[in-house]
Amino acid sequence: MPPVGMVRVTFLCLVLWTGCAGAAPLRVAIYTAELDRDGPGLLLRDIRKDDAQVLAVARVIAAADPDVILLTRFDWDLEGRALAAFAGVLAQSGASYPHRFAPRPNTGWLSGADLNGDGRLRLPEDGQGWGRFSGHNGMAILSKWPIRTDASRDFSGLLWADLPGAQLPVTFKGTPVLSPEAQATQRLSTTGHWAVPVDTPDGPVTLLVWHATPPVFDGPEDRNGLRNRDEARFWPLLIEGRIDGEPPPDTPFVLLGNANLDPQAGDGRRAAMAELLAHPALQDPRPTSAGGAAEGRATDTVAWDQAGEPGNMRVDYVLPQAGLEVSGAGVLWPAPGDPARDLLGHDGRGASRHRLVWVDLMLRGGS
């Protein structure tokens, strides 16, 4: 196996970059890192003991070298210790991210209402988002450039019932699945919906980020499928200025996250993803990879290829605002036999079943 540094340089120059000379674009990435654990503090423990998966995730990020990256499925803690420790691992791998943003997610946040109607209040069933503890399966932004924390907006408190056009689940008899108390408590966001401005050398850019619930693990009422659909629908409504009291972004923006929804395959309300991808305010660079093409479709972003899994899909997205110049895009998924595939870990699953997705943008001074 070639040294990690050699793999990184080769991968950057020959696979990721359109060229290794000239002005560098802004690289924006999403990576569902699967750095979530079964209890609070366990991720920090694993980071401190150089856990193999933690190191594999760090190698993937260092190889892609994004300027700003959204990590999903990364456990949150109140003081941000796990995120700070992981940033230290990344710095040792050659990827320094001095700016970080990670407010408390909805996952593992006990709602105070009996959301599943079993007469008890407990996690994970009665959490605002599924989680075994507060912060389980959270998300975080890492950036080389300053994050305007004071100007960020967190929409995660929006009630599902208050979303314009929300479709809440009903039984086959047409009665609401969620009680009036649950409807008055249940938030739309499984993990979160954030608008986070970043000050880059070429001007500000706003990251619109989310991580939606999987549209499965429910019953014929399709509660998770409907919620997943509405989590995607939030963004066109915000961009169009149709969320009460919330103006659209006032800088160039990039929508990115794990939608847990493929427009062409799998369970879920696939039309919602197709409609989001076709929205006139957005563009879809359709990042691809040789590894995805060899094992499914070139646009796939997750390897759900084992027994009992639903098959490889496209669920992780980076969607720049229409009109922004895209100079490159891809999914970090080397083909079988490529030395860079060692970055992904054992059998391509050692880091995460998901693949890092990146898009390069030429902001041209924020125009």
C-alpha cells in the first residue's frame, strides 16, 4: 500500500481537481461520516484512543481537502469536545479547520409529549428526532474560513404542523396519527435545518444544511416518509420567502445535506427530491464517481450493498444556487483496484458506508 501522503497527492491532482494550478475554487462538501455511538461520551473516547474508523474518516476528509464541510451522523455534546478533538485529528492529517459550528440538534431531544402513543415518555421513540441520547446522530460544520455564528439561523424549532402545506400522517380511517398535544410539540426537523453564512476570501456564502429522517421504519401511515418529504420541502419555501418571518438568504448560497431520499430509487416520496433538484433557484452538478459507476450508478453516494440493505443510492447532496459557477464536482468513491480506494477502509466500508460529495465553486468576489 502506498503511503497515505502519496495517495492523497495523487488523488487530489488526478481525480479531484480539474487542474493543480491556477486560482483555487471554494470546495464545499457533505460527508455522512457515521461517527455516532450508542451512548454519550463514547465518540470522544474513540477519538482519543485513535479508533480505526475515526482515523479512516479523517483520511477521507484530508484527501478531499474541502474548504468547508458538513458532517452528518456526528454525535453532539454540550461543550463541543468531540468536535474539537476530531478537528485535532484532522489537523494531524493535514486538514486544518479552525472554525466550527454545531448547535444542539433535535435528535435525542426528549419532546415532553407522547409522540408514538404508547403512554410513556422515553427516548428514542419520543424524541424530536430519533436518538438514544441528546445529540445522538447530530451534525456539524467545519470550515477553513470564518463562520458568522451571530448571523446564522436555526429553523429547527419550526413545528411540523406549521410548515405551509404540511402533510401529517393519518390512519386508514383518516384520523390523525399525532394527537393534538403531539402536533403542538413535534418539530419538522429530525436533526436540524440551518442557514450558516461563511466569510470566504471571495465573498460570503450561506450554507443551507439539513439531515432528514429515513423514510422507513414506520407503518402504513408513512409517518417517516411524510416527514422526510416535508423536510425537503422546507427549502423551496424558505428560498421563495414563504416561511413566515424568515427572509430568503441574502448572499450566494449552497444547499447541502443528507436528504435520505433518492429521486429514482428506494422508499420515500421520491417526487419531493426530484422537485427540489429541479427548482429554478438551484442547480444540480450531478457529482459522479468511478466507484459508484462500477458498483451501481455513477451518481450514487452510499454503499448500502450488504444483505438486508436497500441497495446503493444517491442521498447526499451539494446543490449550489443557480448562476454560481461550478468548476468541478465529484463523489470520493474510487473504483476497485484504484490505490486511493484504501482511503475508504476495509471493503470500502471502514470509514463510512456513505461517500464524501464535493462541489467546487468560483464565487468571483461573491457575485
